[in-house]
Amino acid sequence: MKTLDKIPTGKIERATKLLQTGVKIGGNYVRYYGKKMIDPGLTKDQLNEDNAEDIYDGLKTLKGSALKVAQMLSMEKNLLPKAYVDKFSLSQFSVPPLSAPLVRKTFKKYFGKYPEEIYDTFTSSSINAASIGQVHKATKDGKDLAVKIQYPGVAESIGSDLALVKPIALKMFNVKGKDSDKYFKEVEDKLVEETDYLLELKQSKEITQSCSVLGGLEFPEYYENLSSERIITMDWMYGTHLSEFTKTSFSPELGDKIGQTLWDFYMYQIHVLRKVHADPHPGNFLVSEKGNLIAIDFGCIKEVPDEFYVPYFELAKTEVIENDESFTERMYLLEILNSSDSPKEIVFFKSMFKEMLTLFTAPMNAEEFDFGSDEFWNSIRDLGEKFSKDTEIRKMNGNRGSKHFLYMNRTFFGLFNLLYDLRAKVQVNHFEKYLN
């Protein structure tokens, strides 16, 4: 893959690159509508392919927040056309890396030394390149190490990048008014945290130590003396990326084993630690030769405050969903309904969320759940299509729910998708065996 000798870091440079991407997309639409005049039955498949390609090409050279948002969207398999999901998913671990000279320059800036002055060996070409940083292999004192280096200018450009992405996101999610600011502030705060590698180091050590009681799970060791605010060093973990593993002919028993470990890992974090690894995409997990799950990235950790945790999980209970008074009370507590809603909006959103929650919380209300069930995923797809065609939704304000929904829903959607890829059956309350 071609390497990058420079990343645009200034606001004007980055805005210009996005503007150029916008011009390409405009040209795609002109061509599409020109062809549609000749062939009225023409679908948007090729348009989606072209737009996804152009947007990804623009974002991958910018790296940073804009590419991270694309990565987040790639997990929403039921929200975007397949062309976008396929292309944006490349941002998880397949984007152009920094060139060797730029890596040395970046290392000198962030660590005060060149990599060859710190490690016994250092591979100048990256092993993985993603949205915020890239990983190199190194050795020191007989240990194989993974060294993650943050791209230049990423931390400084978060605010301006999100300001450029905001109009697109507002239109895509039908979010209106000044209340949308709380959602963008939540994303911005989390992205700022993800660029602080000293914070990631602290979070990584805390969560791996707390979750060491769980079976079938492995974590790298982290090295403070070889890390800084923009560089983090950890053990090199040997295994197959989860996305690659799920393409192999693994046995149902192994899929269930890894899926159960993944489920227990998340439930333990949420219900015991009240904080969670909120970036469950396949690039953050490996499968070892022994069939254990390896978690390798803790940059995005979402704390779950009690005032959200309690009504959120109460609303996942069938008896609460079916009790109108209890259901309505928690809808207000979670800011899904608010005092300014009209009677029509209250009726509409209560009905809509009752239908959604009945489906999405089904795993929470079972002793065993089959995430490989096509019936479950077909129901999700059908519900998504139903709401996408509902003209009433477009007339109403999409600002629904506490800011905490953003990363909690992202966590569960990502987790459910990983479990689907594993075709896993899980024992829902199995994690409770680790509570004592």
C-alpha cells in the first residue's frame, strides 16, 4: 500500500480536501440523474459505490476524527447501504500508513528520541494503520512489542473535523436544533480521550486487571516507560483478527466459546465496572491459537453513570416495556420523551420505541440467545426498512435520548454484530459466575 509523506494538519488544508471530496460526490449525482433520465429503473447501487469510494479516499488521507466517524458508521450495518459499510469498514485496520521518514520524525517529536534509540529492533513499515494511529512491531530485552504511534495533527483537528462532518450527520440522522450539540460534544470528548495515550495506558491497565478473572480472555501487558502522550507500547499479541477468523471454517463449538467470552467480557464491564470498551469492532480483537479471545485496544472507554444505567436496563425488561406507566416514566428519565413534546409526538415515539426495544432487548430477556439466528437479524432489517420509509419520522425532531445512548448503543450494536459473525449461542447470565 502506498505510504503517506504528509498529512494535512491545518484547518484550511483539511477543509479544502473535504471540499474536493464534495465536488466529486456532486459529479456522481449529476451522472446518476443523467443516466436515470434514460433508464428510469436505474437503482442507486452504482451511485452508492462511487460515493463511498470518493468519501473514503478523501477521509483516509486526512485520517483522524473524520475517518473515525466513518469507522463508527461502518458498524451500523442496518443503517447504511452495503457499499458504505464495506468501504468504511476498511478504516478499522486498512488505510495508507505513514512513510518511514515521517514515522521517525513523528517519533522524535512525541518521544524526544528516534525509535532505534529506544528499542532493540523497530520495523519501520507499519503492521496496521487505522483512523487515529498506526502500529509497528519492535523488540526490547527479548520481548516482542507492538508500538502504536498517533498521526500528526489528529488531536488538534478534532473540533474542526467534526464541524465539517456535522452537517452531513445531522441530515443523515434527522437531528434538528441546538439540542444536537450534546451529541457532538459527547463524540468530541470521546475522541479527545482517544488521542490521549497516557489515559489509554491507565484505562488499559485498570480494565485488564479487573477483567483478568474472566476465562478464555487474554490481554497484552503495557509499558509505561516506553509510552508517552502520543505513543503507547504493549506486548505483541499473536492471533488472527476476529474479522479474518469469522471467514474461516471454525466449528460451532469454538464460535460459541469465543462468543461467550466476548459476551461475558462486555456484561462484566457494564454491570460490574460501570465502564465499557465502547469500540467493539473486529480490529480490536484477535483469536489465539488456543481459541482464546484477545482484546488489544482500550482507547475508547465509556463510563456508565447510575442515573443512566438504572433506567436504561430497567427499560430492557419485558415487564417494564409492557407496563405503560413504568415504560413512560423511564422514557422521560432517559430523555427519549421530553416536556415540550406534543401529544402526537408522545404517542408516536412511545409506539416506535416499544417496538424497537421489544426486539433489541430480546437477548436480555432470555436464558440462552442465538445471535446467529437469521430470524432475529431479518427482524432488525425489516424494522429498519419500516422506519426508513415512515414519512412521519422525517417530520419530527430526531433529538431523542440521553447523550449516553450514543456510545452505549454503539457498544451493543457492535457486540451483537460480532456475535452474529461468530454465529454464537450465549448463556446470557453466565458472567455472573465471576461476581464472587
